[in-house]
Amino acid sequence: MNASANANLFSRLFDGLTDTGRLAIETTDGARISYADLIAQAGRVANVLVARGVKPSDRVAAQTEKSVEALVLYLATVRAGAVYLPLNTAYTLAELDYFIGDAEPSLIVCDPSKAEGIGKLAGKVNAKVETLDADGKGSLTEAAAKASPDFVTVARAGDDLAAILYTSGTTGRSKGAMLTHDNLASNSLSLVEYWRFTKDDVLIHALPIYHTHGLFVASNVTLFARASMIFLPKLDPELIIKLMQRATVLMGVPTFYTRLLQSPNLSKDSTSHMRLFISGSAPLLAETHREWSARTGHAVLERYGMTETNMNTSNPYDGDRVPGAVGFPLPGVSVRVTDPETGEEMARDSIGMIEVKGPNVFKGYWRMPEKTEAEFRNDGFFITGDLGKIDPRGYVHIIGRGKDLVISGGFNVYPKEVENEIDAIPGVVESAVIGVPHADFGEGVTAVVVKDKAAAVDEAAVVDALDGRLAKFKMPKRVIFVDDLPRNTMGKVQKNVLRESYKDIYRK
Ligand code: AMP
């Protein structure tokens, strides 16, 4: 394989780079890392990986806090032809036992505080352990400092694996989504164009880097564009507003936008230097979209993707960014809506299963061939598990996860339809509608509602407001008020947690 035929993502990211002195990443404590630094550091770490016995196609697992060094570990792993396996920092040792046993990495990089516990798990699969802390220090960095920056990027074919990302596994076991060099490169390059990234962009990067959003969408897109990013360890609304004075793009989950809206410092003025606000990973409420537009003059661009598929759809750069919609299929990506029972394609505006096909779609689930086969159609479409529709203008709308559908008295109730009605009631902040076991109906439609502290809304007021707007079978049988909805780090409402909390409310 000659150099130009090398499909390694690292080569595609950096081989054509001429101006290596450009700034790639800056951190909030003042470090400035150029593209040349990043490439050299990735070379050093790749040399350490090889010295530790990591071979092409081996897995390198990382449970590390966010740091530039952690991003370098990802780049170095890919450069060495190995497979990067990031793990959510919240995972406990008991959870890690499953991931490590399943993925059988040859090297695990973790926070020094976890080295002892992880060392025991590593021993079971003969993996070596290196450490890396939140400041980028640890045995990996020490070894890298002594290693050479020169490293010949290992040639890879387009469908070789670059990464395995475990799905969040809210229903059953987490599955390892196998992502190839082609999957990652094609999706990032397509987003660079769609979102008009250029080398002059400065991205505010406040997302975690163990998830597809912060790792691939944010980092790969920035690097492919030769742009730069400001790395924040976590969401810090006031700091983000300050950085907006010199940044151009923010990528966030919906919680970023609701939190930023709480600041009195968010205004047309404070966002005037920004060109683009992107949201994804969970539904952005139409109301948040509208409030954001009113306050800043910017329409948030919402897009839709998932671990298995990278990004599938996006609202347009020019043209209407429709509140509550996730936009059009990206170039080269096909999206269709099918009848979940028969698999037949449905007419426009009908709600069904969203299926996608394209160079972005993963290769399958790691060591789960039956699961993989079950979730792909014969013609190559992946069954996302998301219910949605395509409207007459071609915009895709997500209605919710299929598993969140409520079936009450034999009728399908789409939670989002009920949530939209409840959210429109004055004094309601947001809501989550779930189905919980009910002796007569199978599942009882149940609304969990967050209201404004000062609002006088109660259960009777919600039921009254919905009366006449929703068919009887869609009406909540109970309305429960809570201070906050449970969310994971990507801002997704954890309906499985709610279903567990309220599973007995209809028991006599
Ligand atoms: P993850 O694999 O963690 O990225 O989660 C993917 C899931 O998040 C998708 O299957 C959707 O259910 C949901 N999701 C992602 N983006 C959006 C969006 N813009 N609107 C609604 N749901 C979304």
C-alpha cells in the first residue's frame, strides 16, 4: 500500500497539512498546541504504544479525564493502526469489568486514582496499564517525553477499525459500535462542508471526549478544517460567554443552551462574534430554539446522529433551521421511515422507524454478529431504533426512541406528542411522558413534569389543559411533579430511570 492509498484517518487528517505552525488547541490554563505539536506528540505516544506491545487492530482502552493529552492518545492510537476505545469517566469498576472483558484491549490508560482497581481487571485479559490524569500527567506522558516524535503512520484500509464506542446501553447490555477509518473521515469531511468550517474557525469545545459528539464531531471536524479549538474541561456558562468574544462556533447538547439562557450576560452583543451554534445528542426543545433566537439573533442549528452512525441529518446552513426538526440527510446519507412491523417504507409525514444508510454507518457490533444482523436490513439500511417522520419539505423529525413508545390499551402513544402539549401549558418548564405497568391498560401514560417554581400548575390543571386537545387514550393517568428530570452527561432524559422510579404507582 503506497502512502496515497493509506486510508488511515491520521494520514487523512494531517498528511496534506502545510502550515503546521497553526494553532490547533488552546486550553483554559493558557497552553497553546500547534498542529506540529499535536503531530509530534501523537508520534511520541504512538511509539510508547508500540513499545508496550500494541499492534495494529489491538484495542487501546482509555478511561481518562478530558485533556489535550487524552486527545493525543486517541490520535496516536489511530496512527499506530490500533483501535481507540474511550470509556465514560463515570463507569465504575464493576461496569469496566464488562467492557474490558468484552473488548480485550492490550493496553488500558486510566486515571492514577483508578490504576489499582483497573490493574486487576487488566490482569484478566493480559492488558498493560498506563496512567493519565486530568492535568495530562502520568506514566504515559512520562514515557512519551522520552520517546521519539518520529513515527511512520501505520497503513490501514478504509474499512479497518479506528474506534469502538460502547453505546450507553439504557436497555440491556452495552454494545461496542465498530467504527472504521472511512466512517469517521467521510462524516467529518462532509460536516466541514455542510457547516462551512474554515481554518479561521475557533470552536468552543466543552463536551466530553469519550462520546461521538466531542470526540469525532467536534475534534475531527475542527482538525480537518485546520481550525482551532478551545478545550474546556466541562460546561462553564460564564466562561463560554466570555470566550464567545473571540470564538466562532459552539457545539453543545441541549443542556448547554438552557444553561446559557439562564445567564443575564447572554445577548446579541455577547454573541456577535459567533457564526454558528450547533446542538445535538438529545432533542432541543422548540421553545429553547425560539428563546435562543430571540435573545441572541442566532438560530441554533440542530443535527441528529448516534454512536453507531456518526451524523445523519442536519438543519441547513442557509435556509430554515426549523425548531423541533433535525434537518435533511447529509450528502451521501440516505434516510427512510419504515413501518416497524413490516419494514415497508412509509409515506411522508407518517411516523415510523428511522433507517439510515451511507458511508457514515458503522461496521457492526463488536463480537455480536446476531445483534448486527438483526439491526440491518438486507439492503444495508441500519434500523436506528428512533421513531420519526419526514415532513413534506423533507425535514426529518425525531419523535423519540422506539423503546419509549407507550402502548396503552392497545393504542400507540408517542410520548413527544403528549410532552409537546404539556410543555405548552403556561408555567411548565418541561416534561417527560413514560409508560409504566398498569393492570387494565398494560401501560399507563404517566407525565413527569417540571414547573416554574412560582407557577401554580397542579395535576388537575394539566389534565384540564389537555382535555379536548388529546384523544382520551393519550391522556396521562397520573401527573407527577419533580424539581428536575434525570439526565445523563449528554443531556438525554433518562426515561429508564423514571420508569424504574414510578413502576409501582398503578399497583393496587
Ligand atoms: P448516542 O449514541 O449517545 O449519540 O445517542 C444517539 C441517540 O440520541 C439517537 O438515537 C437519538 O435517539 C438521540 N438524538 C441524537 N441527536 C438528537 C436530536 N437532535 N434530537 C433528538 N434526539 C437525538
